Amino acid sequence: MKSLLDVFKKMVPYKFYLDVVVELTSSALVAQKLSPLSEGELLRYIVMGLLMLTCSGWTRKDFWSKKEYNAKTNACPFNFTD
């Protein structure tokens, strides 16, 4: 039985992400004396993007806001800064 991750990898150009995106991003990060991008970090980034796509009414910026949650003024369901 295939896992959800296996199904996801079949639905997107995953080999391209690993061979091109991760490699080029890692090269750019290492050139700036930062840690290279790992496969797990790429997956988390993609999943966070998909999660944001499932929520309507908020901008990408709202998910990274450092404002306290308030149902009336800041009702974004997820805060990725925690």
C-alpha cells in the first residue's frame, strides 16, 4: 500500500524538484555560507503552501503575521511564526 507521500510524489514533478530546485537552491545557500536545502525542508515548504491554498480570505502574509490571534481582527487559522 502506498503512503500519501508516495502518492504526492507521483502527482508532482518530484524528481525535477530534487534534481533542479533543491540543487540550485542549495548551491545559492552554500555560496552565502548557509546550510543547504534538504529534501525534508522542500517538502515542508510545499505542504505549507498547499495548506495555505485550502484557506480562503487570507493573504500569504497573514500566515506569517506576529499578531496575536483574535477572532474579530486577526482570524487567520494558522500562524507559522510559532
